Amino acid sequence: MSDNSISPEQAQRHWARTRSLMFVTLAVWFIFSFVVHFFAPDLNDITFIGFPLGFYMAAQGSLIVFVILIFWFAAKQNRIDEECGVAED
């Protein structure tokens, strides 16, 4: 059986990197949840695939970004865990 403990320095570095990733993820989420929809009337002057951009972002665009964000976050967090020595088997 292996010892899975990590040093306090490793734990501090892991938390700092995880916290940074969390803030970036929350910023992207906030932009696509609130900011884009706040400016939807202005975005409707632009068309995307034949639809007004504001309508498209409300109906599909933000949802696509959220799904991509989930997979991106999971991949980045796994990489951070592996580099800091706290990855699960």
C-alpha cells in the first residue's frame, strides 16, 4: 500500500492552481450566462446561421459553451491533479 500524503507545499500549490481554474471557469460562465444575454438586443443586428446572434446565443450558443466548459474544466483539473500528485487512480 502506497503513501498518498502530499506535502503542505504541494497542497498549497494544488489549491492555488485549482482556485485559479475555478475563477476562470466562473468568469466564462458569468459572461455567457449574463453578459451575452444582457446585450442580446444589440447582438440581434448580427446574424449567425440565419438567426439573430442574440437569439442564437440564448437558444443554443450559451448551452454549447457550457458543455464545452465542463469538459475543458475536467481536463484541466485532471492535469492539475496529476502534476500536483493528487490524481485518483
